[in-house]
Amino acid sequence: MRYNLATALAEAGDPRAAAMQTILLLRQTPDNADAWHHLATTMRSLDRPADAAAALRHEPECLRDDSALWVWLTKGGN
């Protein structure tokens, strides 16, 4: 369900919300390879190549509430 929402948000032009939904999904199912790929794709669209690379490596640190990525997404950083 969250994966479909994340995909719909990305297609609707809201990659930040899509990334947040994908991270929430990965917190529940960290072995979801499709979700990791979706997160990487979304990070590339947001011009965040380091975060995209971390997602491709399936780094669980980027899923934490205190991660730089989550803080950036939730605080609306540029």
C-alpha cells in the first residue's frame, strides 16, 4: 500500500513526499529491494546523489529518524 502511494506521489510530482513514504515502508520491510530502488530514484530526482547511492547500497542508517536525509525531508531543506 505505501509503495503504491509513494509511486503515485512521485508520478504526481511530489518526490519529497514519495521519499518519505518509501522510507516509512522500508522501516517496516527493510529487505524490499523495489522500495530501495524507488528511494534511490527519488533521491536522484531531488538532486541528492549521495542519498541515492546510500539507498542503492541499502544502508539502514538513512532510514533513522535522526538521519540527515530524514531531517532534510521533514524540515523542507533545499
